[in-house]
Amino acid sequence: MEPDGVTFFILQGLSSLGEKQMILFVILLLGYIVILGGNSMVIFTLTDPKLDSPMYFFLANLSFVEMAFTTSSIPKMLSGFLSDVSIISVPGCFLQMHFFSQLSITVSAILTVMAYDRYVAICNPLHYTSIMTRPVQLLLITGAWVFSVVFTLPPAIIALLRPYCGPNVVKHGWCDLSSVRRLACADTSMDNIVSLSLAMVALLTPGSLILTSYALIGVSLARMAVTQRLKAFGTCSAHLTVVTISFSSASFVYISYRVRIIVAVLYTALTPFLNPLIYSLRNKELQESIRRILSRSSINILVMQKIFSFL
């Protein structure tokens, strides 16, 4: 069902910045390239048979979702910086709205799954391999996707079914749900209640489960020797760092209009940008795998050069 009277939306974004938009364009473009390159490297590296463990399986899924999450908004924002008016079709707007919200919650859900994985590894090390089997891993990842769909699809459908008769200017860098809802030619007070309720559950549930996992991990660490404690903490330090950055940056999104958009843009790119760096810097196995892959790539390039030199 297409909104009445409106065939497209105009994304206002940060057009009020004038010439400063190009500075943000360059920063965002470079950040997006690093996000795609860094997360692709992580996924490619995790095909190494030596990294065949649940933790790396979940990390590969997280990297994939992070790339999809940024791709749902950043390319459209970049194209908007290069044109006087950034236009998006009605179907495109609502698809972007849904996937942006869904993938954002999927990231939180996968971080929750990774927290549970760390809990099992530290608190039940003897039963870890029997608990975290491949079917269980797939079930947890599927559950993360289902969880995100259940809590983000209804608000997007409700927004789509509302009549839109103008104006059609979305005061955001992408089709943000709350920004589009303000353009509806109908009472949306009930929509706001439904969206807020679902958003609270979708955000508080992963947060509560992650806190519970680390509380239990903390209890187990208190019973260990110092060397065991340091080793166990090292296995979850990268994940804990990512969780802290992700949830703390998300808490600053709902502030004044221009600042809110800038913070929202940074939030969209910050965690996906930092994830590969944090995990590669804090994980020796991942570092060694990257070195092996780069070494093989260098050897292959030299071999190809020699082959072509003989032709």
C-alpha cells in the first residue's frame, strides 16, 4: 500500500551545513570503505580452519550484519551529499526504515549471543563443546534474526499504512521511523506508544541478558586464581569493549535536531568501524591468521608476477 498523495520523500539530512557537507562526505566515505574492508577481512580470515570455534562463528556473523547495517543508510547519505536534493521512493524509504531498525537490533542480539557464549566458556568450560554445538550456534543466530524482525517489523508496517499527503521532507539523513511518522496525515499517538514499547523491550532485553551474563562471569572469575582470571578476562575483553561502545553511543541519539542527526550518523558508523580493530588488536589467534593470509597473498602475487614475466 503506497501512502496517499506522496510518491517520494526528500531526505533533508545535514543540508543546512552548506559547504561543510563535503568534509563530512569525505570522512563518511573513508569510514565506509574501512568498514567494508575491515569486516570483510574478518569474515575472510575466519574461514581459517584453525579458527573453527563458536566465538569466531558469531564474530563472522556480527561482521556481516555490521556491513549490512551501514549499507542500509550510508550509501544513500553519501549520494545525498553530492546532489542538491536527496530523493527516495516510497517503497525504498520504508524498506530502508525497516532494515535499518532490524539490523540495529540484530547487532544487539548477536552481541547478546556472544555474551552467552563467553558465559558458557568461562563458567562451564568442561561442557562448552557439548553445549555450543553447531546446531545450537545456528539456533542462536536464527533466534537473533527472528527477535529483531518481531520487534521492528510491526512499527514499519503501521507507519506504511498511515496516509501521507504532504509535506514529504524527512528531517533526517535516512528514513528514520520517528521522522517519517511526523509526516503522516493522521493521529499517530498510538503508533508512538507501540513503537516506544517495542523499542524498549528490544533494547532492554539484550542489555539485561548481557549484564546477567557478565555478572555470572564476574562471580566465576572471583573464584579463580589470578592467572586463570586474567586469561578468562582476556577472552571476553574485546566483546565487553564493543558492547560498551555500542550501548553508550546509542544512548546519545535522542538529543537536539542537528546534533541528533550528527550523532546518529556517527553511531551508524562508529561500532562497525571499530569492531574489526578491537577484535584484531585483542585477539592473538586472529592476528596470526591475518598474518598467514597476508603472507599467502604476497606469495601468490609474487608467483603471478613471475608467471606473467615469462609470458
